[in-house]
Amino acid sequence: MGLFSRRRSARAESSTDVPAGRSARAETLAYLREFVATRVGVEAYVEPRTNVTPTTLMLVATDGEWTRRKVPDERTAAALARDLQIPVYDVQRTGYPQRVRDWNSRQRIERRRRATELG
């Protein structure tokens, strides 16, 4: 028996908490459509696969709010962006927009402020 060939437990195989296959794709597409429809100026950034993470599609709104979802590959990511009718960029060529860093900083400040108010 190989190091990684142990069988999964029956509990892990029968988990209904995580959607799979077509269901997961439909939920992801619905989520991305909702994000685009409820935010202004959304753009897509394709993040390449690494040894640690799969290829992802990052959607960024004008105010810097962002979301990220796994996609099978770069081609699928570009097709999704076209379907959503938003511009798509390769993050390796363009980098991340400054508004993402600004939004993250604002969120960090808000979390600290809430923590000091509660504590």
C-alpha cells in the first residue's frame, strides 16, 4: 500500500455539504453572475495555477471589493469573463489593481475597530 493510497472514510465520501460536478459549476456561475450584477465596474483577473493553488478567477469591483473562485484553466476563465461581459486580464502581465490593496486595508482597519469596540 502506498503512502497516499489509504481509503477515505465513508463519512468523507458521503458528505453532502460540498456540491460537486455540475451542481458546483452552476452554483459558482450563479455566484459570479450575482457579484457582477450587484457591483459596479467589475473586471476579471486570471490567476495561474501554482503548486499550491489551482487556476482561479478573481473578480474586482470599482471600489476594490473582490471575490475569487477556482476554474479548470485559463481558457475557461476567459470564457467565463466573456459570458459575464466583463474585461479580463492576466494577473501575471497586469498585476493586481491598487484598489484591491486599498480595499483590503480598509477591511483590516474595520475588523480592528470592531474588535476594540467589542473587547
